[in-house]
Amino acid sequence: MLAFHLICAIFLLLEETRAWGYKDGILHNSIWLEQAAGVYHRESRKGRYQLTYKEAKAVCKYEGGKLASHAQLEAARKIGFHVCAAGWFDKGRVGYPIVKSGSNCGFGRVGIIDYGYRLNKSERWDVYCYNPTAKQCGGVLTDQRRVIQSPGYPDEYEDKQICYWHIRVRYGQQIHLRFLDFDVEDDPGCLADFLEVFDSYDDISGFSGRFCGDELPEDFISTGNVMTLKFLSDSSVSAGGFKLEYVAVAPASTMSNTTIATNESTVLSFDQR
Ligand SMILES: *[C@@H]1O[C@H](CO)[C@@H](O)[C@H](O)[C@H]1NC(C)=O
Ligand SMILES: *[C@@H]1O[C@H](CO)[C@@H](O)[C@H](O)[C@H]1NC(C)=O
Ligand SMILES: *[C@@H]1O[C@H](CO)[C@@H](O)[C@H](O)[C@H]1NC(C)=O
Ligand SMILES: [Ca+2]
């Protein structure tokens, strides 16, 4: 009976995975590190659904937090924490918080989609941690203009950081990224520490570059209204970090082949928050 339930759960999960896609102009799938009320979502550095219960606990503990409780997850959900990826939370349970009902995530329901107590703690999922004092590292950014910097900047970043910034501007706009300062541990393949840019709302598609060293990367303009930045640092050797800025631009300004300079006149002045 248990095996049957497990097979059903896996089947539904696969169904959901297939159903992820564009809706209302943005990609609705996993949103890493969206943080609300001290609750945040982490996946393994190896990728999605790679953490056993023990590893999940270690991930939260490493950052000074602990597994989120059902009540903490629900409190975060009530203020908009919406993540379409199942993760471990307190007491060996697995689930995820859904705010907007949709057939592509949460089986049309809202609330904590709860897979319940898992007998097999070797199953691999993501994790939901609780740490009200966690430092800002990544997030979902919807402002028209925003400065993004490595954790702790202008101080050196710490080892073992993993940050995702998901940028989403208005439908029809594009995102113009400009680097202001850049210093990340240098190695030939950028295998140690790196910043990656994805022309997409996740880090699965749209890979557009991996950067390390101290050379300022060139400007980047997204094709759509979403972009993802991913920063990883390994377990040794830090550096000064980075600072960059993005600006939402009207598509017309990117139609020529020449790189546009960031110019106030291309910035749409509405929707400033
Ligand atoms: C527990 O889950 C893991 C990972 O899915 C699997 O390899 C293992 O066979 C499962 N163990 C039992 C007893 O079902
Ligand atoms: C723009 O760039 C593309 C690819 O780099 C090139 O094929 C095309 O000729 C360029 N167009 C103009 C107007 O320069
Ligand atoms: C921005 O663009 C406008 C019109 O193209 C131009 O007049 C202005 O000098 C530019 N400003 C900067 C700071 O480049
Ligand atoms: Ca390093």
C-alpha cells in the first residue's frame, strides 16, 4: 500500500514537472531562496531533489537555522511565499507552500501541499529552513531597478555560499544587467567560485555565461522579462565579491546591435517601488 502511494506521489510529481512552463509571461517553477517570515527554500548544490532528511537538516543547521515547522511554513505562505518544489520540513514531513492555485502546481489547491510524514528518510527532496536572522543572499526581485551584490559586500564573501537571484520585470520589458565591480576567486574553468547568468527564470535553460576573476563582465540584456543569477563559492579562498545593477528597459532600446549605455531615458519611470 505504501509503495503504491509512493508510486502515485512520484507519478504526480512527474506530471507536475512536465506541466511547468510559461504562464502569464513568466515561468512558474521552482523559486529558489524566496524568503518570507524567516522561511526559505534550499536545494542541494547538486540540483533539485537531492537531499535526504539528514542532509536537509544539515543544510539548515549549517546556516544557523533549522527545519521550518508546518506553522512557520504556513505563516510564510500567508504573506506570499509560493514555491513549486517539494522539500523536507520539520518532523520528517515533505511538502511545499502554494499561494495561487494553478493546475501546473499544487494540483489546483492552495495551502501547504503536504506529502505527509515520510517513513523513508532516504528519499531525496529539497528543504525548507527557518532562520529569521539569515543574511540576504538571493531572492526574487521585481523592482524596475536594483543593485545586487555578493553576500557581505563590500567585505569578502564567505565560503560555501549559494545564492539565486530571480529577476522578473513587467511583461514586455527586458532586463539590462551592468556590472559595477567584480572580483571572484579566479581559476581557469571558473570551477571554484563563480557567478552564472541565465536568460531564463531558472538555472536549467538559457545559460548565458559563467564568470570569475577580476575582469568586469560585459553588459547583458535578457531576451524576455526574466533572468536568473546564480552565485556559488566553494569551501576555500574568498575574494572581494561583486556589485551589479539591473534596469528594466523597453524592448525598443535593444533592437540595434550596439550595446546600449544605461540611460535614464530608457528606464520606465512607473512601477517604482
Ligand atoms: C528509500 O528511498 C530511497 C531513495 O528513493 C530508495 O533508494 C530506497 O530503496 C528506499 N528504501 C526503502 C526501504 O523503501
Ligand atoms: C546584428 O547581429 C547579427 C548577429 O551578430 C548579425 O547577423 C546582423 O547582421 C547584425 N545586424 C546589424 C544591422 O548589424
Ligand atoms: C540619454 O539619452 C538621451 C536621448 O537619447 C540623451 O539626450 C541624454 O544625453 C542621454 N543621457 C545620458 C546620461 O547618456
Ligand atoms: Ca572559493
